[in-house]
Amino acid sequence: MNKTWIKRWESVRHLLVCPTDLESYFTSKEIFGLPMETMDIGQVSLHSGKVMVRDPLVYLNSAQEPYFIETPKGDFPVTVAVVKSEEWGSRYAVVRVRFTNEKPVIYREALIGNENLEDIQPDDYFGFHVDAGLACITDAEALPAFDRFVESLNVDNLYDDYFAKLFKKSYKAHPENQRESGDWINWTIPGTSYKMPMFASGFGDGSYPVYFAYDEQDIVCGLYIQFIDIELALSDEEEDDDYDDEEEDKERLQNFIFLN
């Protein structure tokens, strides 16, 4: 990150905002007809305020850069907004870290400071990548301890050989909104006081945006991970259904022509 990048970011940051009121996922009983629930999963430790959101099994290590906007320092509550659907099951739509009790008025994308900001368009986002179906929130200061612990395990598969039993234990203790294999844990890095919550990532692998919420005083009041834009997901399904209907209509027409 340099002065040129900051200048460019300041000129385009109005484009890197979330069009959805993410807080409504935590205050509404339903979103576009789908029931919503909230679930508290403990706290996250942000002792330096240098926050990161990553796939903990693939993209988490001390070589990674935190977001350039720093948060308040301390331990903060983490809440999951769960969408309930007959087709999807229970899915984690948005995860929130609340820093203050102020109401968000705008959500700006969390960036590292090295993104290519040329040709940014409305609704573009950078996000973070998920390849193992999981995400986590942590402090950059905690990562050297995380690296040392992972190295000390000396295992072939970090999930199967270590984390799987912790997720199963979480399900047994809190079965609501989890599969039997477990969908969230609030893990403390052994030998430290750093709490690092991990949780299932919406629809699984992919790229997901992270936003800092700002209050009326333009002060950061929260962090939101958007896994599912419910309105967009439903509209995409309708488009797919319309496409299937068109294909069925073409097939019926072809059969009619052939038979007559």
C-alpha cells in the first residue's frame, strides 16, 4: 500500500460498498420469504486490531496481510445470521463482528491495500477465497503462534487429523444450525489467549466479500462477511428455472413438429 494506491482508493471507494443492508439479516425474521435466525458463537480476539478473514485450512499463515483499516482492540462478539430454506437447508448467510452498539449506515469493502483498483464498476468486489468450505476471523498478531502450532502437529491433513473432532464436538454441544460433522467452532490457539472462530462458508468454496460497517460519525462499528445475498440467490434460481422452462418449451415444440 502506498500514497498512489490510497489516492486511487479514495476516488473509487464509493463504488466498493455493499448494496444490501447487512444488519437487516440480524434484525429481520425473514428475508424475501425465507426464515432467518441468529446464532452467537462466542468472541474473536483482535488484540492488535489488524483483522483478517481467511480460509483457515488453505490461506491462513503469517505471510498473509491484514486489512489496512484497523479495528478497535479487544475481544468482540461474533454472530451468525442463518437463512432457512427447504432447498438449501440451514446456511450461514452473514457473519458479524460487532465493535460498538452504533447502527451501521454504510458498508465499505475491507481491502488489504494491494488490490488493482483500475476499472472498478458498481457491484464489483475482491473478497477472500475459500477452498476448504470454511472461513475464520483472526488477528494478524496471532498468526505466528498459529503457524508454530500447525507445524508442531506434523499431520498430513489439518482438518481430518485435528479439527474434525472439534467440529463434531461443537455439533454435540450446539446441534442447532449445524450438520452432524459440525459447522462452527470457537477455537483458542493453544498456548495463547487468541480466540479464532471458524465457520462454514455459505454455499461452500468460492470468493466472498468482507465489509467494514461505519456509523453516522463515519467510525467503524462492525465487520460483516457476506456469504449469501439472498435476493440475488433467489433471482438467479428463478433465471435458471426460466431457462429450464424455455428448454422444455423448445423440446415440446420440436416433438410437436416431429409428430405432426
